Amino acid sequence: MAGSNGKANGKKKIGVLALQGDFREHVQILKKLGVEPVEVRKPEDLEGLAGIIVPGGESTTIGRMMASSGLLDAIRSFFYQGGAVWGTCAGMILAASATTGPPQPLLGLMNALVERNGFGRQVFSFERDLDVQGFEKPFTGVFIRAPFFEDVGPGVEVLSEIDGRVVAARGENILVTAFHPELTDDLRFHEYFLKEVCGI
Ligand code: GLN
């Protein structure tokens, strides 16, 4: 590739877990932002990544597929070795250390108790302008059967909440959002993840 456009070499790679859910939208946005997206389906795909996005979808399905493919342990090791992780919606559920609901496979990367479908099953989706720590202007959150963190432990910084329900938070190398920035034209959360969490 050397010489073809000069960019191919230094480009940073960001993974998107591509087992189920809306990973394609994240892939498109990462391309727009000039990083190289990698669809992650097996542990080897994590090699050389600066970070990984765990997308929205169905958290029990994604969790079971991660367990059977070896990715549950592989993403944990990736994270504990300093790799950055961003969980959106189902990905936020999977990032939590505990859930108020029935047991399901979790990555457990963040010291937090998650309430799945926290805004009520009947409220399938809604939009809300959110004040987000570090953002100058509100961010329109698209919530679809969204979770929230009911309680967070030490090391978790709350970035946004709705009436005391945590809908965005971060740790040193992890970000979670209960809503779907990939379904809007606002790239600020993707930029935030790349810059502030992945450090690229
Ligand atoms: N509530 C869903 C779950 O439990 C997540 C919904 C979403 O990712 N949009 O998996």
C-alpha cells in the first residue's frame, strides 16, 4: 500500500463488535472520521486495535454469542491491557458489572448496576436533548428500549443523566451511552471516544 495514498499506513484501527445489532452505522461513521473500522467476530480480530465499540442490539443475544466465540474473555483481556471500549445501549448493559434483571452474560468492565429496559418497555423509543459533561451544546439522545445505570461505584464518572438515571458515563478507558449517537448526524460522541478515551 505504501505510496498509494500515504494514509494507509498510519491509520488507527477501531473495532466494532459485529455479532448482532446496529454495528454497520458505527462502521460508516468511523470511516467518515478517518479511522479504519474493523468488524470484530472472533478474538483474533482484536489484534492491533486502539479501541472497540460494542453496539446496540439485544444484549442477551450479543452476550451469548460473545461467550461462545471466546470474545467475552478476549474483550475483558483487551480492556484490562488498556484497550478502549465504548458500549452503546445493549453495549452499555454488557459493560456493567451487575444487572437488576435475570442473570445474563456480562463483560463487567464498569462498576455499575444496570437496569435493562430502564425507561419501561412500553416507551419503546424517545428523543431527549441531553446536557453532557464536557460538551458545549446539548446532544440529542435517541433512546430505544434503553437501559440506565441505577448506581455507579468508584471510578465511574457520570457524563449525563435524566432525573437521576445515568445515561452516559466513563471510566479511564471506557465510555457508555444508553442512547444511539450512531443514529444521528452528530459525530461528537464518536469524536469524544476517539480523542478522550482511545487517545488518538
Ligand atoms: N434493551 C435492549 C437489551 O436489553 C437494548 C436495546 C438497544 O440496544 N437498543 O438488550
